[in-house]
Amino acid sequence: MIRPDEVSGRFQSKLHEPRTAALLGIALGVTLTICFATGLLSHAAQNPNAWFGWPARPAGLYRISQGLHTLCGVATIPILLAKLWVVFPRLFEWPPVRSFAHALERLSVLPLIAGGLFMMLSGVANLARWYPWGFFFTTAHYAVAWITFGSLVIHLGLKWTIVRSSVGQGRTPEADPDVVGSRRAFLGGVIGTTGLTLLATAGNTVAPLSSIAALAQRRPGVGPQGVPVNKSAKGAGVLDDISNPGWLLSITGNVSRPIDVTLDELRAMGQRTAELPIACVEGWSTSATWRGVPLRDLMAAAGAAPGATALIESVQTGGAYRAAELNAEQINDPDTLLALELNGQPLHRDHGYPIRLIGPNRPGVMQTKWVNRLVVS
Ligand SMILES: Nc1nc2c(c(=O)[nH]1)N[C@H]1C(S)=C(S)[C@@H](COP(=O)(O)O)O[C@H]1N2
Ligand SMILES: [Mo]
């Protein structure tokens, strides 16, 4: 095999070697697999007609899986940068192609690097709610995930023998003590950086860490009524609508008695209290106490068939998150509420006054605020 330092004298470090690359590769394999699996879960949760019906329980599942998704994504950044640095000299390998298998191996690296960098950058930009591009984040992040993970699987398959032999080799007596020492220091640095990055981010969902979460975009407990806000009433352009005392909730569609319910009528119905998290796709989450009318009671009042599904809509006219679907299991869950209160007070306008949806195990984007219409199907 041609050693990179023979190709170019510019790469002096002894760390441009297979064992360091293999160990970082294993770490990336783990974080990217968790990112991919939890990403698929998030996709399924947001697309109720996907390949399986997203369950309403356990109530905090989405909070955990999406927290893992964003934290593993963030942890990937230092590991991926370290890995790219270690294997960088191989770009200058000569001859560039030795065989068909070698050509395939080199080609598989392209979508892996490009895809990995795209996932990392687009994910972080989304956490910062910064969209300097023309495409819709969710669709692009989802499509490129398949390309990246597909090339990761191919890459790991092609490299498996090297990974196995170089991981075993580190313990053999002929290992160069110099390389072993600098590798330990280098990998220790990568682990330390990853740990610090995680500590600076995890507080957006793990409340006890929130005070040190320098990189967290939202903190549990910080916001009106002790809950962070994603989109404010002003930002959604609903300030005029929600100040109308004649607010009506219409229940229409496939029901035997379409009804318009006033706020007083809603307040007079049987109320239920539920402790449920808001778990944003961006990774922040917080638990809160909600009080309101179970959605299934309202559906029954309008004469919806058992097993019906529904689309819940906001008075907001634009925006990707003005409406959300509910499957039958979610509707039948007693804790799926049209909430009027949050943490013991009438909803703050930024949390969806006068009415918002809150349900167990739903992504934040589907906890629709300023609700005025329920279309049953
Ligand atoms: N109508 C409407 N509802 C919405 C949104 C929105 O933009 N419009 N944003 C959603 C998102 S992304 C999240 S995370 C939650 C956050 O709820 P909160 O602002 O009350 O914490 O509201 C959801 N409900
Ligand atoms: Mo969100």
C-alpha cells in the first residue's frame, strides 16, 4: 500500500494512519446510525400516513428520540472533522485508481463526505433557525440522509477487513509507541471536545444542565408561563384574530352534526389535566401541565365515527405548521387535549391562546396553536 507520507512530504503527522481512521470511523458509524434511526422515527411521526401508525404512547418517546437525534448530530461534528483530517492525505493517493473495487471504494467516499457535511451544516443551521437556502429544510435533510447513510453502509462494507485488522493490531507488541501515544492524546482531545459540545447543548432538553447550556437555542423553564416559545402570536400574524371574543371552534368534515363551539361552551365541558412535554424537532423540550377538553369528547359531540382521523387547523393563514393530522389512536388517547390552560393559567397568546392542541408523543410541530377548525375524515 502507498503510504500518504510517501506521496507528499506535507503530511508529517503519524496520525494519518489506519487505526486512528478506523476508531473514528467506528464512532461515526454509531452516531450516524442513531441519527438515521431517530430521523426515520421523526419522519414517521410527522407523516401519519407513512409505513406505520405513530403511537400515542409512551408520551415522552418523541422527546427522547428527537433529543438523541440532535445530540448525536452535534456529537458527530468534532468526530467527523477529526476523521476528515486523518484521512485527508488519501485524497492525494497515487495512482488514483488501482482496481475496479478500489474505484468503487473511492467513489463511495464522495457522497459520504458531501452528504455528511451537508447533514451536519443543515442540521446545525436548523437548530439555529437560520435558513440561508432556497429549499425546504425537512425534505432536503431527509433525502440526503438516505444518500449519506447508504454510502456509509457501502463504505463500512468495503472497509470492514481494514477496520477489523487495524483495530486488533493496536494491541500487538510491534505497535510504534510514538504513534500509540499521540493517538491516545488525539482521540482524547476528540472525546473531550465532543463531551464539551454535548454539555453545551444537552441543557435544551435536560433541565438540570440548562444553566451551562451555552449553545442551547431554548432552555426548559424559560419563556412565558415557564415554557419556551417557538413561533410567537405576532410572528404568526394572528394577534387580531385571537383578540376576537367571538372565537369559534368549528368541527366539520365527516361528522353527523357539524358544530361551532364557543369558548364558554368549551370551558363548560369536562376538563382534564395532563402533564405532557413540548418536544420540538429542533431538539429542545420541556414538560408542562396542560388543562383542556379531550379531543375525543369534542369529536363524539359532533358525531364522528369511531376510528375517524382528523386534521386540526390554526387561524394562522400561512406557515408550514398551521395544520396537523391526528390518527385514530392519538384522537382516542384521553390526554390528547384542546388545551385552554398551561401551568395553571389561561394559555399565553404565544402558547396558542385561546385554544391549542397538545397530545402525548407528538412532535412539537404538530402541537398546533391558535386552533379554530377540526376537519374530520
Ligand atoms: N399554528 C402554529 N402552531 C404551532 C407552530 C406554528 O408555527 N404555528 N409551531 C409549532 C412548533 S415548531 C412547536 S415546537 C410548538 C411549540 O409550542 P410553544 O411555542 O407553545 O412552546 O408549537 C407548534 N405549533
Ligand atoms: Mo418546533
